[in-house]
Amino acid sequence: MRRVGLFAASLLGALTFGAGWAKADLLITVDKTTQRMSISVDGQPRYAWWVSTGKAGHETPVGTFSPSRLVKDHASKEWDNSPMPHSIFFTHRGHAIHGSTATRNLGRPASHGCVRLAPGNAATLFALVRTEGLVKTRIVIQGQESRKPSARSVKRQQPKARYAEPSAGAGYSSSQSRRPGALRPAPEYEAQAR
């Protein structure tokens, strides 16, 4: 019986140690629905920033990722050497969290799949990941990019009726009221047969 107790205690200790080892010291959570990023260190919230995730046709992948590499000054070969300062790469296809000077687009989907941050915030996060280490960092991306209806999907409204000013010679007498509120429909003209 004593052996069973020791085995159970050692198993519980191993599970507890293993769970602590697997826990990320740095957790980066990106919510694509709200276009917000939150960062916590050792379970304590540290930062919350606006981001831009992928636009239609270039969605940011959803899931839990470990960063694979850090590149301080990167330029995208795929997108016309666009600058990607303080890049934290998290997929083998080249998705990264990085700085962007297009800060007017933060808070809405605008990228080609990466997660964009303001340059100062990207530098802060880059330094934090470098300090904590790639192994102790987890990136969680969740939600869906909110979409504005496109021009193609918006139902077109029926054209509004047009009203013409009453004028002499158009089937109206000149004694009719010319008040703006008293406008009447323009007369219909019959097509003449040829």
C-alpha cells in the first residue's frame, strides 16, 4: 500500500511540475473580432493595444502558436519590400506580429495576414519576447475579422421618385402654387408611334 501511495505522490508531483513547465510566462492574445491584443506576464495583465489583422482574402490564422524567430529589421519580399520592424514570426508561412506605420488602420482588418502594431508597441513587445524567451512565449489568436459589407453585397435601394417644378406649357396652369412643398410629379409623355 505504501508503494501505491509513493507512486501516486510521485505521479502527482510530475504532473504538477510538467504543468508548471508547460505554462507560458508570456501570453500574447489577439482577438480578431475586437482587433485588440492583450499581453500578460506570469498571469498578470501588462498591456492592451489596438492591432490590425488580415483583411478579406488574407485572414490571420487562428490557433495557439509558439514564436519561431525574432527579426528586428525585416522587409517583406512577398509584399514589395514593405518594412516589418520588430517582427515576431509565429507560422512557417511567414505570419508575424510586427510594427507598422499605417497606424490609421489599427483597430480594423488591414494586413495581408500578419498582426500589425504601432511601432513603439511592437518594439516593446519584441523586447519582452526577447527577455522572456521564445520557449516561454505563447501567441493565441482567436475570433474572426469583422467585415464591413462590400459594395457588391449591399442591396441597392429602389430609385426615388423624381419630382419636377410645375412650369407653364408642361400640362400645368400658371396659376398653380409654386411653393416648394407643392411639387407634383412630372407628366408622363407618350411615345409617338412612327
